[in-house]
Amino acid sequence: MSAAGIDDPHGAYVLRLADSNLVLAQRLGEWIGHAPALEEDLGLANTALDLLGQARLLLTHAGDLEGRGRDEDALAFLREERDYRNVALVEQPNGDFGDTIVRQFLYDAWQVELYGRLGASRDRQLAAIADKALKESNYHLRFSAGWVVRLGDGTPESHERVQGSLDRLWPWTVELCEPDDIDHAMLAAGVGVDLAAVRAGWDRRVDRTLSEATLVRPADHPWRWFGKRGQHGEHLGRLLAEMQSLHRAHPGAQW
Amino acid sequence: MDTAALAERFQARIDADERIEPKDWMPDAYRRTLIRQMSQHAHSEIVGMLPEGNWITRAPTLKRKAILMAKVQDEGGHGAYLYGATETLGVTRDALIEELLAGAARYSSIFNYPTPTWADIGAIGWLVDGAAIMNQIPLCRCSYGPYARAMVRICKEESFHQRQGYDIMLALARGTDAQRRMAQEALDRWWWPALMMFGPPDADSKHSAQSMRWRIKRFSNDELRRRFIEFTVPQAEYLGLAVPQGEIDWSEFEQVLAGHGPCNRERIAARRRAHESGRWVREAALAWADKQRSKRREAV
Ligand SMILES: [Fe+2]
Ligand SMILES: [Fe+2]
């Protein structure tokens, strides 16, 4: 079985959404048992589980669209890093709790805007997944935005730390709302969403929370980096090596 | 009423199988015994997240990953629930956690063993959650109301965990030679520690008799251990795995209990690291809550 990516734009579009959720779920999974307090442990695990659930539905759908018999596990465990299409934001390392929360907040705000619009997709399967996922993402956003506010407007130390997280992670947000050929094609086909509209909604949500958190929105960066086109940094390779190690060590085994 | 009369009435209520509630009078020793047992139980749930968490990022399929994440999250929930139940006895969760981090509190020794392979995740679910259920089902009728109610809820989830663990073992046992070997080795590793989970032999169990009188405990360690073996051996046979033969090495039990197990230091170090590196986060949350309170006061 080939371990390549998916070329057809529709399948590729769904795969991008799947991969972002999967990679972020994998990152959050690293926290379980190690969070600052029990409630945060449970909260991060809850988000991780939802994202993993969404990833599984989306991977299965992408595999069906491809029509070559690849299931969720073939797509998750047997693709190389260069064929992963997650946005680069989610592959960034967990860092401290503030880094994780800021990454999560920026992503949750995007997902809420995205899923809210994908519910109208002509791809009915994708629309159904988005409808279900939207409820979960709203919940994730309450958790992450709540923490951004508490850390931003907490102690001087927490303020400084979380502003640093925001500054470091901000450059990775550019691709979230910057359309490329696949986004344009899927918008034209009535499958995808208008990223300009997502951008406007994301801006509003981010600005509102940052101001409540007394945090300064970083300047937009001229730098363009597209994880969704397979441009990844140094971290994704290790994340996948760990995630795929057992599955690949026993080719064809059933678990 | 004098203490002797109160104690007599208390024991009469226990003998009549009534539940004792937080506001009821209870002997100090009863309260202390419950605090010790319930907090140990809560700590075990939390420390128990570590050996299984070790495989979340490497689970061999996405379905297994989701099940394992949910399981470890359940254990965290059990911990939260049990700390809450222990707080009804007049201690705080923070104080209990400080004791754990200081190395002054116990938790189930089983979690001081490592999980080197995926099969260990199956073995833990099958054997460790299985042994936990044997221990805990009688606790659903424990004389202390909040503990009994916590256990009803927890036991339901533990039995899911047990079935999920067995299902992992079944897939391995029906799998490749390498998978079968992995399963057998995990059974070999976990069998004796699982049997030790029921505690020392009855003759050496120092808390048992009083706990039985208080109906915190209803069956002896050896009785529960015997039931567990009876229940589990046919399951191993169905898997086509060999149950280790021989005797429990109680000196190993003593050693692990005394802090010399393979992972005692790592487990506490991991909990301490999480606690220490989360300090600024907890402080921020408190500072923020204070600010909100004073803002509300100003608004009034
Ligand atoms: Fe549990
Ligand atoms: Fe369990």
C-alpha cells in the first residue's frame, strides 16, 4: 500500500483538517498526567480526546474520498512527515502550560469560525462532522480563552510568560486564514469555506480575549510558512516517529 | 451524651448496616482510618495515570489511543472524586497532595512498576483494574456514605477498563508471534504485583480486624486474592497464556513498599515536577480570582 499523501484537492482539503486535529491531539496527549493541577489535566485530556475523535472521522472521510482503501490508521501511521498537511501551529512543542494554552486558544478560535461555516458545505459528510465538532470546539475555546485571560491578567510573572508565548506562536497563525490553491478550489466547489470571513471572525475573537487578558496582539509577520502544504519544521518528524513507532514495528499486525 | 455512649450508638448503626454521613459523630480512629485509606486510594488513581500515560503517544491504532486517553482521564476523574470524598472528613485536597509530594503518603505499589511494552497496557487494564474491582466492589457497601457512593460510580468505570484491557490482551494473543510473546511477558511481569495488590497475608495485616468491625472492609485480603485468582486464571487460559507458577515473594512487596521499586522515585519526581512547574499557573488563577472579587466589590 502506498504511503503517499492525497492529491485530489477535495481529499487533500479534508486531510488538512484531519492532520491538524491529529497532531494537536498527539501534542495534548503528552500532557496527560503532568498538568499544573488535576482539573487542567482533565481539561486538556478532554480537548485531546475530542480532537482525536474529529481527526478519526476526517481521516476516514479523506480515505473514502480517495477511494484506494486507506483507513484512518493507514493514513495516520504510514504517511511520512512530508505528506502530513497539518498547519504548522499545532506541531509546535508543548512548552510550558502558557505556550500550550496560547497555541490551543489560537487554534480553537480558528476552528470555531471554520466549523461554523463548514456546516453549510456541499460535502454533506464533512458538514455533519463539522456540526458535531463545532459544539466541542466552542467548549475547548471556553477552556483555553478562560486560561488566556487568567494568565494574562493574573500575576506579573504569568502576564510576562504568556505574552512571550503569544509572541513566539503568532507567526505560525498566518497560514490559518491565508488561502492557497486548494482553499480557492474548494471554496469555488462549495465544499470549503471563505477564509477571508474566517479571518474576520477569528480577529474579533482573538482581539476580544487578548484585550480582556491585557495582552498585546503581536504585529503580523511578513513570513509565510505553510504546514498545510507540507512545509514542516524540525518538530513534526519526532512527533510522528514516536506516534508511529509501534505500529510500524509490526507491519500488518492487528491490535 | 458521653463518648462511650456515642461510640456504642455508632457501632450499633454500623451493625445495622446504616451509612455514616459527614456530619454524624464518628470515633477519631474511624475518621483517621478513612482519611488514610481514601487518600491513598485517591493518590493511587493519580500516580496510576503515569505508567499508562507512558503509552498514549505510542498507541498502535487511533482507536486504542482514544480508549487509552479516555481511560487515563477516567483515572484522573476518580482521583478528583476521591479527594472530594476525603475532604468531607475535614482535610483539604491541597494538604493531601502535599503529603504525597513529600513522600509521606502511600499509594498502590503496583504503580511503581514500569510499562516497557504496549502489552503492559493490556495487562494493567485486565489485571490491575481487575484486582481493583475485586477490592472495590465490597467498598460500594462501605459504612461511610461518601466513600460508598464514590465507589459505586468508580466501579462502573473500572469494569470498562478491565474489559478494554482484556480486549488488548486478546488481540495480542491472537496476533503475531511477536505480539503473543509481548502478551505473555506482560502477564509474567504483572501477575505477582497484581496479587500483592490485595495486601499482606491475613496473619500479617495490621488494620484488617478493626476495619472489618467498622465495615470499611468486608472480606479479608486472602479471601479477595483467592477470588481474583479463581476469576482470572480461566481468562488467561482462554487467551492461551500461561499463568506464572510459584509463591508470592513478600520480600519484594516489602521492598517496593519501602520505596525501592523500579519506579518509585520516578513517579514521585514526575508528580513533583508537574506540581512545581504548575505553581505560577495556580498563582495566576488565584490572583485573577482575587481581582474579579475586588472588581465586583467596587461595582456594588
Ligand atoms: Fe480508577
Ligand atoms: Fe481504572
